[in-house]
Amino acid sequence: MSVQLVSMPQKEDKPDASKKAKPIMMQEKKTKKKQAKKKASKAEKSIAKAADNVLIEVKDLKVHFPIRQKKLFRTEVQTVRAVDGVSFDIRRGETVGLVGESGSGKTTVGRAILRAIDPTGGDVIFHGKKRDIDVGELAGEDLRKFRKKMGMVFSEGSHSLASMGADILRAFRPRMSLVFQDPYSSLNPRMTVRDIIAEPLVASGLMRDRDEIDRRVRKIAKRCKLNLEHLRRFPHAFSGGQRQRICIARALVTKPDFVVCDESVSALDVSIQAEIVNLLKDLQEEMNVAFLFIAHDLSVVAQISQRVAVMYVGKFVEYAPTEALFFKPRHPYTQALLSAIPTIDPDEAFDPIKLEGEIPNPLAAPSGCRFHTRCPYASPICSREEPVWQEVAQEHFVACHRVHELDFSRDKTLKTKEKDNAE
């Protein structure tokens, strides 16, 4: 009897799942690290690009007005701290909105940047494109040659406006301009529109030839949507919107890099306001000019501005990109201002936050946080210590002790409303 030996099939070694999972997890970690590095490098590049693109840099700007006795020696009695330590920057081709109640110091900030008012402290730096030039050492014939070439030279380097002398400042004026609030009183009734627009060119000495001046005036008038026949007329023949167009043409005729618009649409009707705002946006795209847009109407500021600063009694309380400030405000004062914007939604109740009391007198500003006398969320520390100006998100700066406790996000408000309606 023969016995056959049957070979039993050997068990195959199954691959260990944990061994396979380890290299996969390592690969995932590496890819995540690479993605994080890419994001960080992109953020660093964007920050560096934004820093290189800065046109106006304001550092700890202070404007104080002394009150003196009406006597022989004129001794200083008190000091009005209109602007008390403001720092921000404005980039090329950008519009920065500046909002706040009347008396908060908005116009003073704009005038101090333009050196229409001499700042008490701090610095205002105008950054050029290529290299730094020490204009303070120029004098005599060198200064006269420099002033003739100022259109070319002042596009380069960084210049401190706060410490600039009178002669240098006069030569620098064409690089900055101002659009006034009242289009009626800011135009000379004895001058034609042509002479009004040409006045900055003549006063600064940029142009001497009359034909060249006429060509520049006609060009900027056309850009501002003014007819050529208007140039022969006087200001009384125009409406408020047309007069404001003349003011804008006068401000832009020297091809400035920076313009302060001080309540430039507040005296106009709503439809004309929209026209002027659209005109400013179009001119900004064409000429790459930067605007500091001072206003009370937050809806207009939201339409034209890329970043917005909120001011209260001489200090900034919040400074952020427009979308972040309007939908995720971090300061109680900003929340109160936004709540006062009327809404067109019939289902949404208009319930503005009523702040008790009035804005404090800058002669005797409150200790600690200047908003604590009217703030519904004030705590004992708010009256003792001044809040730190801190960055709570990318390019979002706030001065508030309870910034990490309070959340005024409008998205969160909508969610809570939806929950209440569902219940």
C-alpha cells in the first residue's frame, strides 16, 4: 500500500497594515508641512510687497494746540490734544477711510499729513520708489535746480514731511493735494474755471508756458467729465456736483501721489455723491493716486475704501480692511457706529446702539481708555490703564482691553437671529 505525501499549502505572510500606514502618514505630514510653508511664504511675500508699496507712513503723530492766558506773557494754561499718538500707513493707489464723530480729530490728521498744520510730535514719511535723497542739505543754487526737477526727484526716496523746511515743503506741495468739504466756499468767485484749475501749476512753478498749462487743464477737465466750454465760466454758474468736480480737477492737475478728501461728498445729494465717488475711483485707477477719505457716512466709506480707521478723541480705536471692519468689528465704538447705518431690508429691525453722554472734551480727556465713559462693556481696568494698540488678525488693529472677550461679528448675529426664529 503506497502512501502519497501531500504537501500542505504554506500560509502566505500578509503585509502588516501598520507598516503600510506609517509611510502614508509620513507622506501626509510632509505634504502638510510643505503646504504650511507655502502659505507662510505667500503671507510673508504679501506682507513684504505691501511694505514696499507704502506711500505715506505716519508714526505716533501728535497735534496739540496750547491755550494761553490773555495777558502780557501769554502763559500756557491748558492743551487741546486734538491728535494724540496716531500710527498708520497708506499704500500707493489705495483709499483709506477715516471715520468718527465730529470733534474726534479726523480733519486735523489730514491737515497734519499735508503740513497745513505743523505736528507737535511724531513723523510723517513720504516713501519714493527708488532711492533716498537728503533734501535737507540742499541750499542756494542746488536747491533752485532741485526745485526745477522736483517732479522727477520727489518720485524717488523717502522724505520726512514733519521736519521739512519751508522751501523744501513748498517744492514738495505738488505731490500732495486736498479736496475741501464745501465746494461753494472753496472756489474763488472772481476766477474762471480755467484759472482755478491752473492755479496750482502756476503757484508751484511746475509750468510757465501758457499753451502747455492750457493743454494740462483741458486734459484733467475732460477726465473729471467737465465740458471745455465750462472752462470760460465762473463758479456761480455751476451746481454743487459740478463745483466738486472742479475742486477734484484742481487737486489732480499737478498729478499728485496723495490726496486728502475732507468730507468731499457730505454737502451733496445722494445721487451726486454716487457720481463723485465713482469719479474718484475711476481717477484712482487711471492715475494710481492714494486717497485719505474723511467722512461720516459709513456706507460711502465702505464703497470707496480698501481699509478703514475709526477715530475717537484724538486716537485710533480700530484699523482694519473694509470687509473685516464692517463684518467682524472688534471694538464697541465701531459696533455702535455700524449699528447706526440704515438698512433697506424690511425684515431687519433698525436698532442703533445709543451711547449715553457726549464725546469727551480733548482739553480733559478721560484716563485709561477714552471710550470707557460711554462704553456699555467697560470694566474697572478700562478707567485705569490705556489699552494697547495690538494686531488681533492680519492687518486688523484694535485698542481695547476686552478685545478677546467680546465678539461683534455680524455673521454671528445673523446666526443667533436664525436660531431664535427657528425656535
